[in-house]
Amino acid sequence: MAEPLSSADLGLAARLEAADAANGMRMAQAASSADSTSVAFEPFAGGIAVFAGVGSPATHVMGAGMQGPVSESELERMEKFFCDRGSPCIIDLCPMADVSVIAFVQSRPYRLIEFNNVLARRIQPDELFRPAPGVRPVEEGELPHWSRIVSEGFSEYLPPNETMMHLMVSMCSAAHCWFAGGSDPVGGAAMAVQEEVALFFGDAIRVSDRRRGWQSALISERLEAAQRLGCRLASAVVLPGSASHRNYERAGFQLVYMRVNIMREFA
């Protein structure tokens, strides 16, 4: 039996945050290549700041403070990156970030906007995963259809719009994506790989087709793909207490830490 992951492991947290930041940069690079006017990104504070439009869920800072102390001037430049683009500064803050980052946000008018649980599990080389009937990879040319299906799955939180779907196609061109639901897809999900860490994201099932095991099938399919690609660790970010939280726990993922999403608005 695999050794449990530790929620006190700073090295593990730094590895997960670094993988997330590297993936954020990779996706931003893919999107900026497709449409250089709408996406900007820049390394800050040991992480990455991404701007993908005001109000976009892809506009945020990832991995800040996970590589040691950060100067106040650098953090102010990070805020300016967003302010100059007319956007609030949104930070996905790991609780194990360096105290310099935590002290900085405490001294500024940041407010909490969301909690996210960062889950992870080991992947054993000889582990067997159940086949996932009805789940298949997204083929070349199908990303626009995939983005529409996934957007519909998220519609209770964020109404679909053409701009966001176009951005999703650009950003996820750098990821592995899957459909769920056979010939008439009802949902989808994605995976990126960074330094033997498989990052699971984009899980979305249409409301009318939930509670039928599609997300669990997508998780199983991605675990098998991650194993085949040589990954030894998988990670996902979920809303605490959500159906996704429960489905990932059933698949062997465990809570490593809770991320706090905070925002500063500029007058």
C-alpha cells in the first residue's frame, strides 16, 4: 500500500504549486500565440501572474511565495501587472507560502473570495485502473466542441460565452482533453503534465447528466493516461464539500492543503 501524503510536507506543496504555475504559463503561452491581444503573463514572486481578461477565471497569480522570501517591491510590481490592465489582483495563495507574501497581503485591502482544496494521490507503476467506457480523447479539430460541452457543464457558476470558449480552446491546446458520454458527449475534462505531476482540471458534466458516474470515469481514464506518461503524482483542485471533492476522494486522492483565493480591487 502506498505511503499516505503528508499535509505538513512543504516540499510536496512547493512541487504542486510549481507544477500548477508552470502549467499556467504553458497555457498562457499557447493562448497568447493564438491571440496576443487578450492574454498576458509574467513571472512574479516565484510563481506566475496571468491576465486573460477582466473577470476571467484564468486571470490570477499561481505559486507565489513558494521559493522563499519575496520583496515588497516585487509584490507591488505584481499588483501593477493587473492594475495596469484594469483588473483586480487575484492570488491563489498556498497556506505554506513564505511569510513575506502573507505579511504583504495582510497589510493590503485583500478580501477572501473562495476556498479551494488541493488534493493529490500517488500513482504506482503497477497500479491497475478500471476501463472507462464512454470516455474518449478529444481528437484534432474537436476542441471547440469540447470547450462548449465543458462550458455548459460550468454554466451554473459561469454562463457560457463565445469569448471564454475561444480562450479555452487556445489555452487547452497545450493539454490532454477527454469527452465523456459516448457519441453524444455530456461532459469533459483535461490533464496537463509537469515534471511527472499530472494536473487534473476542467472537469464538467451537464447538470442533467450528473450522478451517472461520468466524472469518476474521467478520473480513472486520466489516471491511466498519467501512469502511461510516467507520472508518479496526480493533483486536482476542487471546491470543499463538492461532488468533485467526493469523487476524487473515492479515487484515492487526499487533501494536502486548502488554497485561499484572495482579491484586491483598485480604485
